[in-house]
Amino acid sequence: MGWFDEIKSPKIKQVKRSHNSGPTGLWKKCVNCKEILQVQKLEENSQVCPYCDHHYRLSSLERIELLCDQGTFQEIESYPVSTDPLQFVDKKPYDQRLKDLRSQEGAQESVRAGVGQIDGQKISMAVMEFGFMGGSMGVVCGEVIAQAMDVAREQSIPCVVISSSGGARMQEGILSLMQMGKTSVARALLKKKRIPYLSVLTDPTTGGCAASFSMQGDVNLAEPKALIGFAGPRVIQQSIGQSLPEGFQRSEFLEDHGFIDRIVHRHRLKEEISFFVRFFS
């Protein structure tokens, strides 16, 4: 039973921003402070509310544009393609769902990976795409993240992974869970060769990603108030039958309890990553 149609050697292409995944229309009400926001101003502010600092989700292309020096990011061109080994069907066949998402989102999978520069420093980077099936981690996603780590190891450059995921992809069953082991091994090989690995956790980072590569960075950074954890707070509360502390599984709670190292505002994220890349190098 094959997992991929074909595995090819990574080819590099120049990435182009295909569309803006931000809110549509001229105005938008902030989901946090309820202020009315001008969508154009919100886009100019990197999808951060100017009144309450609420961080909206970014697409993978918006994230690359925010962090990488202009025109330096070269994306892996030939991604492996899932073969739908379980022949999974819910409201529609899984392979049809993938085709529809690829045409709608402009992304081939729930992650983009490639090589770029941050303040002139070369890095290998993987950025998860929450708009593609909730950033779920399937076989291809795990393979691409492992490839990004392998490129960093082969070229002796730092690796940066930006996580935004609802967890493992149920349509691929246990095969998706196996990606926790695959990515953890790739990360361990980075550590063995003393290659810096920076993990950036954004809202949300949950499930199998949080249980593997997302929490294994030499430095784990997080955006403010991001939901981070294995199971969601509602599931945990129902399981244990107790009320959870205020702010449970948010970035601030996890920083207080030693699970992440720093909370970084989106406007300072590139500067912070650049600092740690230079520090470890």
C-alpha cells in the first residue's frame, strides 16, 4: 500500500503570493474587542487588531512574506502527493476533498517549505497552512517538514518551523500519527549535528504537532494568546470533570509553566528569529 504517488528530489522555485487569505469586505468587527476595523488597515498591520492586539491567523504565504527578506524564499517545487491509502469517505471522498482544496487555497498541502533568508541569514523554513484542512498533519505534511529539516542538516543552516495545526489528519488514520515519529527523528538528527532549530507556535498548535516537532525547538517561541496543547480545553474539562484555570493552554499560561520560552508579538517576530539565528550560529 503506497503512501505517495511518487517521491522526487526537491526542486526549487521562486514563490509568488497567489491571494490574500485575510477577511473580505471593507470592514470587520474584531472578534476580541468588538471594534469595527477597516480591513485594509488590518492587512497593513499584519492582521493584528490595532485596538486590542488580537492576532488573526495568517496564511503560509503571508507568513513567509512577513518573515523572509523580500524575494529570497525559494519553495520546494515537487511535493509528494498522497494516494489516499485508506480510501476514506466522509461527506465526500478524501481524494476529491484534496483536489478541491488545492484549487481553492492555491496550496498543495497543509505546509510550505523551502530555503530563504532572514536579515541576510540563510535558513530552511517550513510554514503550516491552517486554511488547508485546519493545518492537519498527514503523511505528506510530515514528509515535507522532515525534508525541511534534512535540507537544514545537509546545508548546515538553521531550521525554522512555524506551526498552525489542529492536529493529525483523521482521513489518514494511524499513518498520520506516524508522522510524529518521522519528524521527531529528523529533529533528533539536527540536534546530533548541532544545527539550530527554532519552533514558532501560532494559534492554534494542537494535537500531534504539539506532541512532536512543535515543542522540540532549541527555542520555542509563541505569538500572544495562541492556543497550544494536545487536546483542547473543552475536551480536557469534559474528561476530568473539573473547571480549568483561566487562560489554560494559552501562550501566557504555558510560558508561566515553562512549556515555551518566549512570547513574541508578530511585529517583532522576524527580529526575534533573526537574533536567535545569529546567537546559535
